[in-house]
Amino acid sequence: MNLINKLGKNLLAALLLTGAATIVSCGSDDSDDGPKLGELKAIFSSDNFSVEAGGTVSLPFTVTGVEGATLALSASASNTAATTSVTSDANYSGSVEFTAPAITDGEKITVTLTVTDSKNNRSTTAQTLVTVDASEKLAVALSADIKSMATKPGGSFELPFTVTGIGTATVASDVTLTATSGWNATCEWGSDKSSGKIKVTAPAALTPTLALSMTISDNHNRTAKLEATLTIVEISTAANAANCYIVAPGSTLTIKAVEGNSTTELNFNNAALVWQDAQGMVKSVSANSSEKVVVVQLNAGIVGNAVVAAKLDDVIVWSWHVWVSDYDPMSDPFVWTDKSTGTSYTFMDRNLGAKNAKKYDAGALGLLYQWGRKDPFVGADGTESSVYVLKYDIDGNRVREVSEERPTYPSSDYESTNLTVSIQNPNTFYFAPSSSYPVVDWLTDDAQRQNHDLWGGVSGYKTKYDPCPEGWKVPAAGAAWGFRKEYKKAGALNDAQPYDSSYPWFIEYDDAYCIGFRYKQADSGKEYWFPFAGRKEVGTGVLNGVAGGATFHTATCQNTYAIMEMLAWGNPASETGLNRPYGSSVRCIKE
């Protein structure tokens, strides 16, 4: 019992001693507050930052008064559509990465940085403004500048449209779409709703115009409206395939939308005028991809030339020359018979694209072509001028002459040429520098990629790139041009002695009329005029030599050259190989 009492007393004493130590420790803490920490502060490097809608910008900051503490950093934005994240170094200097809302009308967003020292019960905040530019507006429009469409009564067509400014929004499938009474229109969306088609069905009795209105919306309560008023043209019987059509003023021409003189159908959804050389001549150019036609309406009383194109959205996929004239090529053709063989050759009585066949008249100069290309270029506006004939668009605005150095491709590329480029850009004259010799060609700088049969000089057949109307083609070199040998000249070719006008092929001696050769038929006395139309230069595209000479294309090539008929005072019958980019005249021959 004494032992137990003794142990109990010892245990109680130990407990009392322990309690006394704990109390002393608490008292020490209560009496000693420790060292004072400095004030915690945060500050951004600027009061205002800026960023585009949907963009990200870094907002640098520094924190002072850290004094070895462990801090927690976070950031927030006054617009919850914006996102923020914080990065910092060991000293708590860093940046807030701010990403702006993708859809906004433009706004100022407050960004708050919060710094917390939990252990020492400290915290602070810093704020800055971020000015966010407005996002692109939601918009919807036709995919090309479509002014008119062609259809049959009760027929249909499609109008492609494009939506822009979507950003991260979702466009609603439902649209509000209205059309002129009697017409039916529905919307067919593409897979991502950035594009689509308006599918239109015509009434049994066509109206001269069609008014359409379509409103779209997205999940940001934005709306956009497409409004269009189109001229409606009725489809007539399509002409046979060609690259050039002779059409009377005031007529309507329906073109089969195929690749020139072929049956290869085009993938297109609209059509447009590329240029016309007489203001107001072309009334409208319309397309119907379902019917595979392009329809050209002409105003009455105006003659000239135009190039019209089928397009896929804004890209030209093919184009045609519309030769607006009352001209009938078979009414008075130039027929020449080679007496040595008895073979007759029938040429047009004028240059391709000429407004008339009159001697000494600017209207007889015609158009100029690069060898192997189907599309024409305008020539001079006078018989002794180097000023181009003016060109206009459908609204009467000037269309400028365009000349560019032809593109080239790496030597490792054995296939690429400029054929597709030239088709897509019928108004561009592609020249080649003389440094590209021996292959001075608009098509390529590689002899192995040259095409010698673009105009049928190898095959003997009219090709889909031949620029002549149906039933006519570019003549081959050689026999057909034999009429040029029927001349007689006093003295040497290059001297000033005159040609003998009693021979069929001659040129006037008087300077005022020495601007072309003529061929005079012995039996009828009928004269056929070959004007000195000049040419567009191979290395610049500049028009030169008007009234001084002319080159006429043939379908024939030799080595890297194209064979051309050269006409000048001292060149009555020269036929020679020249570089292919020259812009030269064409005199079509009957197939």
C-alpha cells in the first residue's frame, strides 16, 4: 500500500511539472509577437492592355513584400467569357495570360490578380483593363458577284452563299428565307455552316427579276441578312461548242458550259463578264449549273467584242469570246486556190475579232492572241496608234490591260505548266523574259513540258483551245498561205522600190496607205485586207509595231518556236519560227 501511495505521489508530481512547462511556452508565445512582415503589394506593368477578339495577351505583374512567404496567386476577369491563367517565377513576378472572348462587340474587361499569404494572414489585389477589339460581324452573302441567273420556266438553279464572322459561334440551321411571289427558295447548308446553297425553283411564267431575302442567326443572338435582286434570263437553245461565237447585236446567246471545242462539262455555279470593248454592249451574263449553260444577253445597236466566263465562286473555270457583229463569215470569204495542186483554201475576209474588213480602218485590226491560248487581247485603237482599245466591265468601269511574267516551277516538277493559270486569268498576258532562251514560252520554261498541239498543229484536228468559231480553225503553216508568194516588187525586198499592184499580193507605196497588204482576186477584183496590226511583245506584253507590220499565227510549231506569218514592207511572204508569247493576229480558215 505504501508502495502504491508512493508511486501515485510521484506520478502526480510529474504531471504537475509538465503542466507548468506548457503554460510557460504559451506565455512565451503570447508575450513575443515575432518580427513584423512588410506590406504585401501587387502591380501590373500597365493600366491598360489591348487585344483582338479571341486573341491572347500577356499581362506582366510584380509582387513586393514577399519576404520568403509562400503565396497563392489567382486571376479573374469581369467577363466570364474571357479566360485567365497565372504564371510566375520564384520571386512571384510573372504574368496573367488573358484570352479574350471570340465573339464581342468590343469592350473593356477588368482583370483582377489576387495574391494570398495564408500563413501570415496577408492578401492583396491588383487590377488592369484589357480593351478587346470587336470581333468580325456575322455576315452572309452570295459567294460571287452574281447579277443575273438563267433558267427555263419551271426550272431551277442554285445560288452559292458564304457566311463569315462565325468565330466560335454556332449558326442555327433554321433560316428565314423569302422570294418573289411564285418562286420557291430553300436553304441547304454545307457541313460546317460556313457556306451553303439557296436552291431556287422558277414559276411556270418567269418574272424579269427575282428578289431574295435570307436571315441567319447564331447562339450569340446575332443575325445577318442576305438580300439580292437578280435579273432572270430565259434559256434558249444552246449553240454548238466553241471558244468563239459570232452573235448579232441585241441577240441572246446560250453557251454550252463545256471546255471549248469538247464535251467535257464544267463545274461552275455562276457566270460573269470579264470585259467588253464597247460600253453597254453586254446586258447580262447568267449561269445555270443544273442546265449546264451560260446565257449572254446583248443590247441592240452595239458591235464589238467581249469575254464572258463560267466561274466556281470567284474562280474562272472557262471563258468564251463573244464576237458581236452582223458578220456572216461565209457571205464573202477569201477563197484562194493553189494552181499547182488545185487545192482551195477558204479564209475569213477579216481578222478574228475585227469589226469590219475595210482597208485603212481601225475596225479591221481585230484582236491579238498568244500562241495556244483561246482568249483574246485587245489591240490598237487606231491604224497608227499604240494605245489599246478601251475595255469595260458590266457596270461600265474600266478594265485594265494586265501583263505579268509567267510563273515557273522547280526543275524537279516534271508536270506543272501555266495552262490552268491562263484559263483562270483570261485577261492576263503572260510574257517570258529573253533570259529564258531557248524556251521563251508563256506555258513553261521547260522544253519537255511544252505542248505543240494546243492548236492542233500536230494532230491536225481542231482542239478545245482553238480560238476560232464553230466550223473554223487556226490554219497550219505552209500551203494555205501560198497566196503570199503572188507578188512582184521592184528592187530588193528591203529597199524603197514599190510593189507591182498588177499582182494579187501587194502593198501601197504611199506612206498613208502603206499599213497593210491586200490580196486582189483576178476575176472579181475583190480585195481582202491584211492590216499591220502590230503585236504584243514577248518579253513585256507592250503593244508595238502598229502600221509597221504584223504577225499572223499558224497552228504549227517547230522545236521550241511557233511558226508565224510575218508581214511588213520587206516581208511579203516570210514564214518563220518565233517565240510563243507574242500577241499576234489570227485569220481563221474553214475546217
